[in-house]
Amino acid sequence: MTDLEIGRNLTEITTGLDALERASSAGRGALDSEGLVPIFMGRDLVEPRRFGDYAAVHAALDELEGGVAALPPGPRTTFVRAMLRSLRAATRLFSGERLDFATKLTELVGVPAEPVPEATIAAIHERLDSLLAARGFNSGTLGDRVRAWERERVLAADDLPKVFAELMAVAKRRTDEAIFDTGDYTMALNPLRGVPYTARCAFDDGNMDINLDVAFTRSALKHLVCHEVFPGHSTQLLYTRAVAESGRSPLDVLLCTTNAVTGCVQEGIGDQGIELIDWIEDEDDAAHIELRRLQTAGGTNAAWYLMTGAWTRERAERYLRETAFAQDAWIQGRLAMAQHPFRGAFVASYWFGTEAVRTVRERTPPAERRAFVENLYERLHSPESLLMAAA
């Protein structure tokens, strides 16, 4: 079986499993309305495999795994094997089997079943402390200073559309130059309240949904533009469609939004978006990057301790408030996600994904930047396969 054949089979099986989950009463509620593949750009390129039950999905995965055995060792084989493990875990969950949180992390998400070390948290605290001091915030605890900095920089809700439009224009220009020509694509800002997420790429609707229960600084809104649109999720969708349609990449590149092992690098691209287009303007941007890293690490830890039974929800809330300096609406949304029977383990994808992309980005010399971007966007990866490819 060739790599292109493996890519087509993997895409047919994944989209077929998505269709079965959406239609199956056993799977209903596992992903709510999102599906296994929330956004798929290849409906005219790939026909989903038809499955009558979950046993048929396991059989198809067994057959494909046999074909993968002929592939040589390397990043591609590492990714495909991780994706097959992830799809098996998803199939088991959709069919009603219960998996413990550690198994969901290692098999479904493809990350270590462990918290972020406290030494890492402390190092982020130290960098954040230094950046806030450079901006003149020196009074009180670090949490006090983070909150004072955010209060001073917060954007009024009425100003969000104007600032969003300004940031989108710059992000698009820089993305078109550094990553991929996005043509005439753009997104509108769609303000919401009472939703469990901070922001969302509603690609099919042409919207970046944003939760007004969270307060945003300019740097925070810039991060969301880069994460959800340019050069993040929307750009990745446009890019992968172009390379799949041209035959430059195997068709499984169209599975970039799948709630599987692919989610880590997808979120890593989004969280590294500002750095990928070299758009850190000042200490405010740098401080927000450290605050975001702190909160993704904190969210990973809170989910781990909550879902393995070590912490109560109240303790997890306190940790995110006092150690990660997170806003209440963000805390409630992140813990609700952690407790979701399918999506909960994906809380960890933000930390492990962004660290994988960051590590490779920082190791890449300027002369190899184009090759790095092509590998990042034109191939699907797990964190492990991305690091292998870079090595």
C-alpha cells in the first residue's frame, strides 16, 4: 500500500466513523453537535466509508494497519500509527466503552499521561514577573499585577469590532507573506455570551465566535485572531485543501480538524500563530504569550488532577485562579471541557501541541523556514512525528 493509498483509506475511514457517530444513538452526546471531524474541506474529494456498526470500523482499522506495516520507520509511519490508535480509542468510546483519563490522553490525544512539572510553571511565573515589571506593574503579588495589567489594557466591548478588523488586516498580510496566500478569505467577528469557549473558528459560517463573558486586551484579541484565523485554523484549512486538491499531499491532510491525535499540532499552530508570522510588537504581547502558556499548562494540570480524582472541582478552580491567574468565565469553560466524556482529555492538547510546534520553530534556522512551514501545514503530525521530522 502506497503512502497516497494509506492517506485515502485513512480519510475514508475517519469520515466514515464521523458519519456513524453522528447517526448512532450509542455515540450521540459524545461530541454533542461537533462530530469527530468538525470541519471537513474534502467532501468532493473523498467519499466516507459506509459502516453499519463499530465492529466494522475496527475491522477497517485492522486492515489499514496491515498496510502500514510496509512503511519504513520515520515521521510518517509514527503519525499514521498514532492516528490509528487514536481512531481505535474514539471507536471504543463511541460504542459505549469507558476509558480512564490516562488512556484517553495517551491513546486518543497522543500526549503523556502526566501533569506539567511545577518547575515549568515556576519558570513561566518568573518570565511573566519580569515582563510586567518592565511595564511598570510592581505592586502586590504576581496575580495582583496580572489582574492590574489586564484591567488597564482591557478593551471595551464596543471597541472589539474595530480592533478586530485592524488586527485581521495585519495578520492576513503577514500570513500571506510568510505562510500561505489566503486570497480573498476573511472572517467576521460574532460576539456571544454564555458559551463554554473563549473563541471558536466557525469556518463554515465565516465567523470568529468570541465570548464576551471574558475580558480581552489588544494582545489577547491579537492572539485569538492568529489562533482562529491567520495563520491558525482557517489558514490551515485553506492550505490543506489546496495541497490535497493539487495532489501535493496525501488526502489525510484534510483531517486537520479531527478530534484525534491531529488536534495537538492543530492547536499548536494556533497557539504559535503570533510567533509564526513574527508579530510580537512589545512587552504586552510578550507578557500575554507567557500568560497564555501559563494558562494552557495550568489547564492541563487542573484537568489531570480533577479527572484522576486527586482534586475536587473547587480545588481545580482555585488553582486556575491563584496559579494560572485565569478569569472566571475561562475557568468554568475549561473545567467543563475537562469533564466532557470525550473532549475532556483534549484540554492537554493545547499545552503539548504548542510546545511541540514551539520547540521545532525555535530550532529552525532562517534558511530552513520555508521547509518548516511546508512540513507543518502540508503533512499531518502528532507531537512525536513533528519532533522526529525536525530532527
